[in-house]
Amino acid sequence: MRPSSLCLFLAVAALAQTPAPPAFDVASVKINQQFRPEDRATWLIDVKHNPGSLTLRNVNMTMLVAWAFGVQRPQVFGPDAMNSHRYDIFAKTGRPMDSDDMWPLLQPLLMERFKLEMHRESRKMEVLALILPKSGHKMTPSKIGGPTQNRQDPERGQVVEGAALQALADDLSRETELPIVDMTGLKGRFDFTFNVRKYVAALRARLAADPHPISDSEARLMIMQEAIEGELGLRLEKRQAAIDVVVVDRFETLIEN
């Protein structure tokens, strides 16, 4: 017996449907009532990942979009209202997952709870380029496998093993207003120490003697540039580059549940 035309149409339509993206099994989203834009003491965020859950406290929409779509915070553009509120999110998955696999699950959450609409595009803009000088770098090629290992040493500072440089750039971008792009050309993963504290005192002394005050963001960038050169043997400098960005076209005020 030959299938009817209707059956054929339904079969083709079913094959053409895009499967729903994976999502959290359970998620709670609430406005953080303690956040005050004018009070820096209320800006601290808290991120905790367990194999079956993700807890985000005091995070704004820009941070959420960056994590969800795998870009740095300075690569997210949208309405000023994106940073007007901070949110607390607790989400659970149906099975254990690595954090890298869990972040994309924020996409359907943002689209459902905030009615988020966005698009990607390429923009030529100012970036912070991670550069390899002719003299070479101070890092050690890593021999470890698996996830990057990170620990604090009381004398050496932060000890990092098995880090890819673009992952390092993504991590450092949390403290900058410009995207950080790896332009070293170095492949593989590296071990290094990163002790920012030993550069802070010297910079403070120089700034105290300088009659021209600078902003907090400029001071953070100067410390980062000196630490990267002193610890890693790399340079961080401003350049123009075309990079992918995420543009938020629309989102709605949170409906808590």
C-alpha cells in the first residue's frame, strides 16, 4: 500500500524540523535585590559549577550573554538596560556535565525568561592584542592532559598548568573594557605563574608621583600589561581588528519564577 501524499508531507516536515537546543532541567532566576550601581561593595559576583548544577549570583545580562554564546564580555553589545539589574540563577542538569558544555544551556534560558533576541556580526574595532615579542616568551610547554589546573602558591602567586592562550585571553578580558585577542601564533598549552601583586605596589608609587590622574580601568590595564610582560614574556597592546560580536536586539524585563 502506497503512503498518501499527506503522510509523505508530514514525514518530510518532521525531518526538516530543527531539534530543540539542550536546556537545563530546572532553573530559578531572580533579581538580586542587594545590587546598587553606585555602591562597588555590591558588585561582587559568585560563580559555582558542579557536575550537575550551575549557580550564578549577582550577574548582569551582558555577562550572561557572553557566557551563553561563548564570547568575551566586551564582545557583547546591546541596550544600556542590560546592566541595570543583577540576577541570581540556580540551574540543574539531568546528568553530570563539564562547565564548557553547560554554558550554552543558558541560551534557551535567556530566550525563554527574558525573550532575548540577538544576532552575530563582524565588527572592526579596537582590541587588546596578545603579542609574542622577538625575544620569545617565558612560559613552559605543558605536558599535562585534561582540564587546565589552577592553584594559588603563597610565594609564586597563581600557578597555571595546561592553559591555551586564547583561554587565558578570555579569562583576562573580565578585567578589561576591550576584547583580548591572541595574536601570538603560539599553539598548544602552557604552564606559567601569574603574580599580579608584585606589580601593584610599583605602579601605585609611579602614579602617586604623576600629576595626571588616570581612571581605575586604565590602572588595571597598566598592571595587566606589566604582569603579562613580566610573568609570561608576552605583550598586550592596542590594535584594530575585525572580530565577531554578539548584538542583543531585544530583551524583556525578567519575570521571576
